[in-house]
Amino acid sequence: MSAFERIDKPLPLVPAEVDLRGLPFMPLDVNRLRDSDLAIEASGDEFRAAVLLWCASWNQVPAGSLPNNDQALAAYAGFGRDVKGWKKVAAGALRGFVECADGRLYHPVVAEKAIDAWAQRVEHRTAKANETERKRKEREDRSRMFDALREAGQVLAWDTPTKALREAFAALEQGEQGVTGHTPVTVTGHAPDTAKRGTGKGEGQGEGIEPPVAPLGPSQEQPAKKSAVKGERAKPKRPLPLPFLITTAMLEWAREKAPDVNLDWELEQFLDYWKGNGKPMADWTATWQRWMRTSQARLVERGRGGAPKSDPNDTSWINEDDGL
């Protein structure tokens, strides 16, 4: 058919780029179909052929259209190469289809559903592309934060949640801006002030002057010191903190006490075990050190000799109290 013969045909009901191939689901308005002229007036063969043509048009390009060719239509309608059989039902089976200016046949209802499905597909692809880009940026950010924390002496597990990683990195940046170093500092108390202040006149009268202490006689005994734990509240136990930060002091300890241990690998084993175990401990640094000492002992016993002869499969130390 020439362009002059198609000039009075309507424009295609579906844009040329609408491609629903790979989308097997085609919505069907059952009430609309039940009350349609096709369902009421068409024969059984015509109705069957019509539904098959709708299904075939769903995965054509543009979606919702069919080629205006009897041989192709016969195949899509279930007649195979029986073009004569197809022509007997063609009028009823093509009820509702219209030929458009591009020479293809479109069904208005199928075209309507195809346009809706195409909009959803475009939205899904856009969301998927945005999610892919978001994950790419997140991977880059994680790598950058891991590198910065590692340089500062903090080694985190590779599967540390991004939220926890960002919190650790933010704390590091805050330390860079307001503190002179990155290594966590533990304050144990102030050293006693031994300087004597005051005039030095009199005994115990000037500020900072200590009264003389009489030597202990035979009948005088120095009171025994109280136990560091007895009478004091024991340090509370707590679950494994996440993220679990490896400080510079811990790394230096490991280089001296566990030189043959693969710290990254053993850290992952340590975290996997304690996250699954869930047992609280009073001192997680001490627990980590005990784990690394045990790993070092196993390595030495297996290949280097001179190691402690403990059973490498003995994990009873895990259930021991760390004494704090």
C-alpha cells in the first residue's frame, strides 16, 4: 500500500518505541470482554482466534499491533498454514482492529493496556537504573571510608553496615578537626599532685602541708588493702559493639603477640562467631586479644614448633569470664 493510500488512515494507536517483549502478563478486563459484541455475537472459532490475536499483539512492536498479512495472521490465530481456514473466521476474529497509517492493525483496548504497561516498564527501568547508580556510589563511599579509617588505625569488618561505617567515619572526621590524633584515648585519672603549697610554717596549717606520719610501732599494723573488685560494683557485661573498632594500640599488641595471624581474616571469624553467639562480655578488647592469642598458638603448633601444646580444637576459653 502506498503512502497516498494511507493518508486517510488514523495515526498508530501506540508509539513505535513501545516494546513489551519479555513481559508475559497481559491484563484482561473480564467484565468488558463478557459484555462485548465479540463475546455475544462471535462463533466459538472466531472468539478463540480473536483472543489468540490479542495475545500475539501484546509482544509485537509496537505492542498492541499486528501485521496486516493473512499468512502471519493465520499463524497467530492458531491456523498455522491454513490460510483458507483463517479467512473463514477473519471478519469475526478481527472485530475491533483498525488499520493505521503505518499499515499495521491495532486493537484500541489492547493498545490502551499496552500504553499503561509501557509506562510502568519505563518507571521500573528508571528506578532500577537509579538504584544501580546509588549502589555504585555507595560502594565507592564505603571504599573511601574504609581506607580513611584503616589509615587512622581502625580496621572494621568488610560487612560493617553502611550506617555504622558512616558513623565511625564521621567520628574520625570530627576527631581530625578538633583533636590532634585519631587513636582513641582512655583517661585513667590524674596523677597525684605532690607539690607542697603554702608558707611551710607550722604543721598542717598551710595549704597542701601534710601532717607528719608517725612510724608504725609493734602494736600498730597497716590495714590490709581491699580487693580491687571486692566491695566495688563489677564492670557490666555488654553485647559485641558494632562496629567493632580496632585501635592502633590493638594493632601494635597483635604485631607483638600474634605476628603470624591474618588479622583481617581472623577478625571476620571473631565477629561471625560473637554475632551468632550473642553472649555479653565485660571487656571485648581482652576477648579479642584472647582470640588472637589462641589463633597464634594454633599456627605455631601446626607449623613452627615450640608452641603451647593445647588442643587447637578446644574453644572452652570462649566461655571463660574475662575477669572484669
